[in-house]
Amino acid sequence: MIVPQFFEDYEIGFSRTTFGRTVTEADIVTHAGQTGDFFPHHMDAEWCAKQDFKRRMAHGTLILSIGIGMTASTINPHAMSYGYDRLRFIRPVFIDDTITTVATISDKRDHQRRQTHGIVIEDILITNQTQEPVLACQHLYLVERKHTATPTKA
């Protein structure tokens, strides 16, 4: 679905929650193949059985990818991802855990060089099936303005 929104249309405090998604062994194996990250934490059940967590865990980057992908339900032709800040892998996600993402607009600010755009910051919190946080970050969007911002004098 295409939902055109300009910088001025975003409201601080607006929140959205995704449906859940269960992380599978196939997800982990595919991600390992795509990234080359075959560390035993993800791939070696016998090695993991002797470690604190006792089982294989998903890559943090896999959970970031799935969690952010779950929020991509609309296309805004006036915005694009500008990156991620303050990324933390809070606790492990295991095979058969189900994750959910909550995305909340927390801030808006001027772009330092582009008066035609602003930055919208969305706080991302990914939780597991017991509502424990597993990943948190800020997703930054570069968003076109309806009207060019007036430059501020320093």
C-alpha cells in the first residue's frame, strides 16, 4: 500500500505494532549463508549445549532484519531509511521464539544540510513471546518536507 506522508505529517508518539513472527532454523541457516557468519553460537547444537544458553541462537543482525522488515507494510514515496542508531542486542532469540516489533515516532528534527528534508526518528523495540525485549534501536528516516525549512542562524 502506498501512503504518502511528508515530514510535517509525522506525529511524535504515533506507535504501531506488528504481528508476531516465529524464527526458524531455516532463517538462521539462510542468514549464516548470506553473511558468512557460521559461528558455533548459531550453527553448532553440540557446542551450544555446553554453553550458558544451552541452545543455538539467532544472529542479532537476523533479528534486526526480520524485525524491521515486519514494519515495512507501506511505501512512502516521500521517505527513505537513513540508517540506525543506538542498536542493542538485549537478549538472545532462539529457534521457535516468536518476535514482535513496536515502532514509535519519538522525535523529528531538521536535516543539517537539506532544507527540503527532515529526519524522523522511530524507536524500535523487538520483544519475544514473553514480552521480554530482545533488540532496541532507533530507525532514522529521511523525509521530504511539504515546504522548505527556513534556515536557522547559528
